[in-house]
Amino acid sequence: MVPPARILWQRAALIQSLRVFFIDRGYLEVDTPVRIPAPAPELHIEAEPAGDWYLQTSPELCMKRLLAAGIPKIFQICNCFRRQERGHRHLPEFAMLEWYRVASDYRDLMAECEELFRFVAERLGLGGRLMVAGEEVALDGPWERLTVAEAFRRHASLSVAEALADDCFDEVLVRDVEPRLGRRRPTFLCDYPAELGALARLKPDDPTVAERFEIYIAGLELANGFSELADPVEQRRRFEQERAAMARLGRVPGPMPEPFLGALSSMGPAAGIALGIDRLVMLVVGADTIDQVVPFSPESL
């Protein structure tokens, strides 16, 4: 079923406002290939094969190669693909905004995210707030910054260490923690366990956690950002760990992304983030499911 024209107009206006934000701030819009020979090996993300290659799960690797080539600020709006992802908030093909900047870290990204959301809300005539299921979420004040460890202490029945040891971190996060985040103001859930940041830099003063955050509004996860790991030796080691974990589950890991690893040492300090456009449209138009905000769901094709 095709959504009403009103929603498609709102979706288009939102996407245009994203472009204006980044272009006005000196970002270069880029367009990288959708079909690639080797996606980043990540245990919890399964790539969709396309012949002998794969459809991108994210444009991340190609975009970071552009940073390494000397382009300091880039953004991209594109479609990404992930197998085994379907639900009222998930699609196997979805729209993504990603942006990257050199000489930055995840704290710079968090500040920029606040500016972006306020800019979009103003452009769309929403003022400084979103109304989600009758609940007001204020965008115009300081957003909450909450570490993963503290979120588990507040909302879960076990600690982060216990959840990781019992292999139930994601289950506990989704069931007990996420629904309580971003209720009156958006939440940056930050400082993830090191083992859950395969491409993120570790905190210099606490290497048990990665400089990674996710954005939540009204219990909905919208974005995943981090300070980028720029050490090709460490990145290769982490990729090998991910590939070994895939093999233990009976999955066949794809090839190592050698061109990315070869370019990584030239990138330098940087930060990047991926934001789900479809989910942001859900919040803006007050939709209950992701199917309501895309022109076609997979089942309608």
C-alpha cells in the first residue's frame, strides 16, 4: 500500500532539509558504489549477496577512504541493505544518512546532531519539539548524555558485564533499557563496551569502552556514531575476531576489505555517524510503523 501523498511530501522536505544543513556547513555530498566486493565484517550485521559481491550494509568503508584521500567533510544519502532485518521498525532495504569529518571525535558529533535535529525541526515547522504518541520530546534544551553502564544500572536487572557474560546484552538493551530512553528529551546513549565497537576508537582513559553513541527519541534508536579507529593493525585484528565469530555461528565470512585497511593509516583522527532516515520520518509524521513512511514495502512489490 502506497502511503498518502502528504507523508511523501513530508519525507521529501525532510531529506532536502538534511542536504541544506550539510551543504551550508561546507560538507561535500558524495555518491559511492552500492555493490561492493567486501563489506565490513560485523557479527550482528549480515550483508546481502549480489553475485560474487555484496550490496552495501553501509557506505562507511568507501566514505572513510575518501577522508583518507584528503576530503575533510563528507555526507551521503543512500539506500543500504541487510539480511534478516524485517519488523515494524526494520526493513531489509532502508534509507541512510551518513556523514564523516576529520579532526573530530564523538563529542563533536553529538553537538552537531543537536544542531541538525533542531535545524530540521525548524525547517519543517515543528518548532523545538516533537510529539510522539501524545508525548512531547523537547529538542531545544541540552540532550541527555547517558553511559551504557549507567543506563543498565538504572533500568536493567543485571550489569553490562553480566549481560555480556550471559550473551544477552542486546536482549536486555532492547527489552529493559531502550523503551526508557529519550522520553522527554533525546538521549545520547554513549560509551559502549569495547567489544561492541568494531570500528570505533577506545577511550584513552578507559580502554574498556568505545567512543560510540546512539541517539534515542521516545524509545526509538535513530543513529549510531563514533570516533573512528584509525589504526589499520588494530582494525584488522578486530575484523579477524568478527570473522571468527561469524564462522562459529556457521556463517561464511566475506573477504577482508583490503583497500579500506590499506587507506586507513592516511585518514587520521575522524568521527562519523549513520542516521536512519525512515525512522526519523516516522517521528516527524507520527507513524507507528516504518511501512507507513516508505513509498513501497518489500511485500508490496
